[in-house]
Amino acid sequence: MPGNVAMPANIAPMQALAFGDEGSAATAVSRAQPLPATLDGLLRPFRAVATFSRPADAVAYAIGDLIANSTTAASVTPLSFTAGRLDSSSVLRNANVLITSVRIIASSGAPAILPRFSLYGLAGPFAAAAYPADNAVLRGATGALTTAALELEQIVGDVTAWTQAASGLAYADIIPTVPLPVTTDAAGLVRGLLEARNAATPTSGLTYTAILRGLH
């Protein structure tokens, strides 16, 4: 058998192409331009962070009470997450995303409240300045959640125990059994709420930080 195979003169070798974001900017693959780590059509990771501080009081929560940033209903704002690509190249507007985990961080190493974390896509559960106040009942017969809000709700999970960090913080990871779909709004936002799942006295002025991780 011959050691080399000659290619007919009228046949060109195949050329692989690497496509840029959203399938644009096709470039020939070379050492200087290798294939990207992710390809269009495949899921990519994203990360989003939001934080708030609860009021500077120690009013006990009952099960089902909203944990929020103000005792004045008109001043309450939800946790607002801007869903964006990890490289910060763009925001995911009007996009379907899959939530794979959330980490809740508390500024005190011994928080008594074990919260439930829920997400709301599109416009969120309430209009601006229409959220219930901190310590108000969120769900149930006397709760504030409407049918429309419940249709948008994804209950990601409950904190069942806090892990104490050497820095003095406490944290808990919530990992749903399957990735949960949420749709961002025109600004790339999804909104979250914390709800007390045990009756206890909170730490005054406690700050909560939530870190969403997911795929899009």
C-alpha cells in the first residue's frame, strides 16, 4: 500500500468554524482561534446576587411571615436578581433560565429564623410599592399572595439548618431536585422572597445575601 494518499486537485479539505455569541462572527478554527468552551444551542451557566437587610428590630416571626427590608409595606422591595452571563457580556432579557442552586448567606453566625426561598419570574409577585410589610403573612387564608402571583412562583426550597463560617457568617445551600424554570423580565430580572418557616425571634438588622446559580 502507498504511504501517502494524494487528494484530488478539485477537492478542498474541510474547515471547521467557531461561531461567536448568538451564532455570529464565524471564524476559521486555528491555534489562535480554537473552538469555544460552549457552543450555541447548549446550556451555559449564569450567576446572580441580591441582598437586603431586615429591620433593626427583634419582632418575632410566625410561620408564613414575609422576611423583608421594611416594616412599611410601600417601602418593601424584593430580592432582585439580574440574570447575566458569567463573562458579563450581556443580560438575559425575556429569557427562560433554569435555577440549579441558591446559597443564602446571613450576616450573623446564629440566625434563629429558617427561611423558605421562592422565585418569581416576569413582573414578579406584586407591583412596585404593593409588597406586604416585614412580618406580614405572605400565604394562607389571610396571606398577601394572589392567584396571579402563585402562578409565577417557584418554591426553590427551605433552609433546614445553617452552617457557621469562621468569619462569623452563616450560610445554607438549597439545591432543588430538578432545575427549576423561571422567565426573566425585559430588564433581565427575577425576584425572590424569603418567608419564615419557623416561629422565632430574628436578629435585629440581619443582612441576607442570596446567590443564584443556573443555566440558560
